[in-house]
Amino acid sequence: MIYETRWAIEVLMKELKGSLGLGQYQMQSWIGIVRHLHLVALSHLTLTHHATNRLGAQATKPHKDVPLPTFGQRLTVFREEVQREQITRFANRIRQLRVRKRVKEFLLAT
């Protein structure tokens, strides 16, 4: 049981260091280190929350482990959804329907 808990912590630290840059940023002050750690942890929580929301009802079953996508996949999907949302918001500002549709299609294709 202790090994499983420790392994989960080791995997978390590897993800934080590798994908979110926890180990790549150098701080001089204690408060800077703490703030950076908080930002990295919040980023990880956001991506994990987003991934569990995408799983839907499967993630709401109690006492059942749900396999999440890899951290890199979670980050890629999150970035794509944010980009789609920004494109949609931008395109919806255009009044002409034909132009709006073409702009949206063009931006989504890139």
C-alpha cells in the first residue's frame, strides 16, 4: 500500500518536472519557488479535471480506477479545445454569415 502511494507521487513529480517545467525554472527567493510550485500544481489539476470531465459518466463511478490519457495527450487536447473556443469567439463577432463561416473554416483548418 505504501509503495503504491509513493509510486503515484513519483509519477506526479515526473509529470510536473517534465511537462510543466517544474525542474527547469530557477528561482532566487523562497516566495518565488512557492508561487511557481503552486502554478505548476494548479496547471496539473486543471488538465486532470478537464480530462475527467471528458470521460463523463465513466469518471463518476465510485471506488473505480479510471485510466486517464497520458499527460502529453491531456495537454494537447486542452490546447486544441482552447484554440477552437478562441476561433469560435472570434468568428462569432463577424456579422456576415458567409464570411463568418469561411473565416471559421479557414482558421480551424490551420
